[in-house]
Amino acid sequence: MSKSFKSKIFDPNQFERSPTGIQGLDEITNGGIPKNRPTLIYGSAGCGKTLFGVSFIVNGATQYNEPGVFLSFEENEEELSRNVASLKVDLPKLVQQKKIVIEHIHLDRSENHETGEYNLEGLFVRLGYAIDSIGAKRVVIDAIETLFSGFDNDYILRSELKRLIRWLKERKVTAIITSESSEDGELTRHGIEEYLSDCVVLLDHRVIRQISTRRIRVIKYRGSTHGTDEFPFLIDKDGISVLPITSLVLKHPGTTERVKTGIPELDIMLSGKGYTRSSSVMISGTAGTGKTSIAGAFAMETCRRGETCLYLSFEESPGQIVANMKSIGMNFDPWIKKGLLQINSTRPGFFGLEMHLLELYKQIKLHKPSTVIIDPLTSLFGQGDTLEIQSILTRMIDLLKMNKITAIFTSLISSKGEIQSEVGVASLIDTWIVVREVEDKLRRRSRGLYIVKSRGMSHSNQIHRLVLSDKGIRLLALEEDTELQLDPEPAKKTKKKSAKKN
């Protein structure tokens, strides 16, 4: 065997892929599914197999100049067009432009009987004509199990499936074949499709704690590495979106740039410069101690810099947040009108943990914020067990850091005043601020704030009084009940002068 031949086989750069155009999936598969080879998509009813196939064909025609043929045994052109219209897909227009051909073959399972020899010559002729009519580069065969319904001869099934796979390869088209999953332990109905395909993808639709979740997993991919874990995917008005979690590795860009917190005295406590840009900040405290107010101050400061802030709330509506902030002298309305402040409110139980992560991914892509506020993070705790929560929060922080976003999380801690991290990701947080109730010598209750840690900078280790009023947020020295010195330089100069006099 020559060296050039070995290089041609084993050089990963020579491996051709066909991008699906599905957000996130091409990242999982390192560029797409195998080009000019068959890929099997299987799963139970309602998991999104047909939509997956339609997306592959439509994206090929609209994004990659690759016409496609969609062969269906269950839905005709009118039914298919109507079903995907809600996803902003205009199939009739693409058919009219001869970018897509939709072939519907009606097969009634009750009318199929095994009587002798059986072959797919008729299918090859019809499919071949459709491919040639538009010069198709992509083919989808939807619900392959329908083609062999009513036949029990495994030899014929295996033989004809091999012929179909070989025929598709000879035509040099990138093919997707969809099939229903089996209920008897095999992956698919006939238990042989997965062995003949070069790539196998599982779509799963499950319900846990009455919450629906969709997952995707690449079972095999001949000749290529790929993400092997389960990944959440979402079907909404924009089609299919996949969150490629394996891409979120420890390659966060470092920075020493600092950004103001929106509270001058807090800036002083953080070595006079505020938070580190692209860092993660946790504000923990008992109920009513001002966590949301501190986060809101940073949102205002972000908008003043002309940057976009994404505010995700799990407890209050946008109207409630705006009204509450006005009571402490912060008016969000002008920034919302300018589009610099985006407030999205969602109930934590509206969908599962993975979907919250995927929704954050989509919102970041849409708004491209420099700051993200999640208030409160602890609302998500009831949506999964400890390991799931820690996994999601780790990936959430990674996602934000990879996009160079400064993240503010608020966290509700127990009324006992314990400062242990109930979130379980304290080691991933760069700056940790705690607010809690304190009492003075006259047993008057007030709010106290202190910094547990702040990586990469010196910071105050003192507890300061947190005051909320219609004029905004102030921090006072707790022992003397005096204002913090906003400009420390004049104080130093005064001391030097008095020393000279002495």
C-alpha cells in the first residue's frame, strides 16, 4: 500500500461532510453528516424525524445550493407543506423554483402481502427520475419502515435495503433515511437499517416530572469523531435548534478589563474599579435583602455604556421589575425603548433544565448581550436533582464566558444566614457577594453587604450597610454608619499635610 493511498484514507481533512444547516448539529458532527453516504435518523412517533428531514432538504436548497428530493410514504406534498408552514418554510415556492422535488408514494400496510419475489426496481426508477429532474444532491426517504410493512422475510429485507443503500451511494447523493424505533430491544423496526448506514442519529422525546424534553444523540459515525453525549434540542417557530454542549470547553478568553457595578461604593470595595468584564458574579442573600436591586444597578450601568443587557427573570414579570426598580430611582423604560435592555420572564417549570440552557443559547445568539442577569438562579433548583443542576449551571457559566459575557446571578440562601453555596458551583464564580440582615447595638435591623471573594483583585473584607431609597442604592460603613470615601486620593493628601504640621 502506497503512502499516498494511506493518506487518502486516514487523513481526517479528506473526509467530506454535508452541512445540515441545523443550528448546533453541525458542531456536534464536526461539520455535518457524511457526504454522498446514507444517514439513519430514528426515533419514536412525534420526536421530529420528518421535520429533521425537511430541514436538511430546505437548508440544502436555500443555504448550500444543493437541490433535494423528499420521498414520503405517509404525507403528500399538500400535507407536508401545511405542517411545516408554521416554521416559516415555504415548500410550494421551493418546488416551483425546482430546488426541491416532493415525491409521495401511497402504501397501505393492510394491502401489502408477501407473495413471492420482492424488489425495489420501481422505486429506483421513480427516485432516479426525480433526482435527475433537478440535479439533486440531497435525498430524504421518510418512514422507510412503511416500504417493508407486511413482509417477514428477513433475507429479502436485508437484501433490498443493501441494494437501496448501494444505489444511493452510486448516485452520489447525501441521503437521510428516517425510521421508527423498535419496541423489542432493536434500534429500528427491522433491526438492520442501523448496520447499513454510515451515520446513525437517535431522536428522543421524553417526559420527566410532567415536563417534555427532546434529546438527540449520534450513535455512530463511520470514519469520524463526534459528540457522543445526549444533547437537548428544541422545535419552535425557527425550526430545530441543538445546543452543542461538548463545544463548551475550558478555553475562556482572559481579560483584566473592569466595568463599573452601577454602585460607586461597591466599586470602591472592589479595588475601586468594579467587576472584571466577562466574569461571573453571584449575589446571594435571604429574601428581601436587595439582591435584585444590586443586579438592576449593573443592568442600568451596562445600558449607560451603550451595551446590551439581557435580563432573565424566573419570578417577576417585566412590568413588575420595571415598577420595582423605579421605587429605588432606576428607570428601565428608556433603555427598553432603545433596545439596550431585554427583559424576558419565564416560569422555571415551563420547561426542563436543558431547555432553559438552550433558550439562553438562543437569546444570546439573538441579542448578542455584553451582560446577562439571571434572577434568581435558585428558582431552577426544583427542576432536577443535584447532579443535573450542577451540570446545567456549569455549562451555563461556560456558555456565558465563551461569549465574553459578564454574568450576574442572584441566589436565595436560607434564612439562617448560612453562606454556604446552595448552588454548588461556588468554585466557578469569580466574584461572590452576600447580602443579609444585620442588627446594630440598638437592635435595629438593616441590610448588610460583604464580599466573600473576588478573583484577580484586592477587595474589602468589611461588612457595609446597604441602604435602598428612592434616590438609589448606597453603601455605608457599618461601624461608624458613615458614607464610604468615594475619592480616596484627597484623604491621603490631607493626612500627608497634617503629618508635616506635626
